Amino acid sequence: MQSHRNTLLTAKLLVLIVLMISVSARGERVPATFGDPAAERWLGSLIQFPEIEGNVSVMLNCVSQVQTSGKLSKSGCYLENQFDTPFAAAVQKAAKKARMNPAVIDGKKREIYLQFRVEFIQEGDKREILLYSNPAEPENLKEYGMHHIAAQRTIDKEAWMKVCPQRAGFIVVARAHVSMEGIASNVSLHHNAGIVPTGPCQQAIIDSILSSNYAPTTVDGIAVPSTFVEPFGN
């Protein structure tokens, strides 16, 4: 009888452990990260510093899509001026070979839209390339500092692309609040360039922001609420 009771207790304990693991996996939201700087395909070590004379200080805002394999695709950087061109080209070239740790949403690897910055510093013979996992949104920088990992939106069917006009040359910036649980709310759109998108297009973008899954902003591995920004356009 005692042996039977022990067996039942053991079975119940195993079920409880499985349930706890399952709940934990469903709630897990880990952002994509650049990984170990010592890794062979770490982005920072693959970027070749352009041959420029004199002291240099360049900060680039860049974007990419991090696939479930950790591969980066559709990478590019915004140019403030022509001087930025060789630096942006160096980042884009390195991104084709680089690998990152993919995002994990509810226990599954997911493809995400990554916004990051690359800083080039040259002082005399010293050269340095620094990576930042955020787009420098002022509110987040003030609250969490330079090295926080910004919230990352998963890439799904992107229904807004079917509603918005193709090759219309517009850019709008979406702003939203993303909670520490990875839930978006309070979305607003700000026209940045080109034509003003139609009402249905704007609503489709807002719906995409609200319905998407997110890895929340993290500071030293701890999830925190934040302001989320993402440009949309074609």
C-alpha cells in the first residue's frame, strides 16, 4: 500500500513539474541578441572598418530581420550624409555572414524585426566598433541607458502590406507602449516622408502593431515596459 501511495505521489509530482515547465515555456519571451563577441560569426568582428583618414565618429541606425536560424536578412542602415555610405556598406556586407541568437516567443524561435545601432570610432591608431541593440528612442535611453535591448516585434503575415499602396514612397513611424509581458497598446502614427497613407492603410498598420507578438525591452536580462517605435513604408 505504501509503495502504491509513493508511486501516486511521484506521478502527481511529475505532472506538476511538466505543467510548470509548460506554463513557463508559454510565457517565455527572449529577444534576439548579438551573442558572444568571441563567436566566429559575431557581427561586430565581421564588420571591416572603412579606410578613412583622421579621427572618425559615426553612429548608424540600422535594421534587419533575424530569422529563426539566427541569420540576418534584408539588412540596411539609414544614411545621414554621403560620409556614412562606406560604413553602412560595411555593416550590410558583414550582416550577410553574421549569426545571432534568435528570439524565443512562448517557447518557440521566431523571426523578428531588429532595430540596432553601430558606432564607429577612430582616434589616431585606435579603432573601435560598438553595437547597440536599440534604435535610441529618447524616452528609453533616459530610462534604461545606452545598452538596453529594445522591444522586438515578430514578423508574421504583415497584412498591412496588402492594404497599403505599393511603391507609393511613404514612411510613417508607429509609436506604441509595449508592456513587460510583450503586449502592445496606445498606438499612434506619425507621417515622416512621402505621401500620406490612406485611412485603411494607417488602420492596417495600427492593427499589425496591436496584433503582433513582442519580446519586451530588457535591461540586464530583466523585462521592462517601454516605448516601441518602428518605421513603416515602401
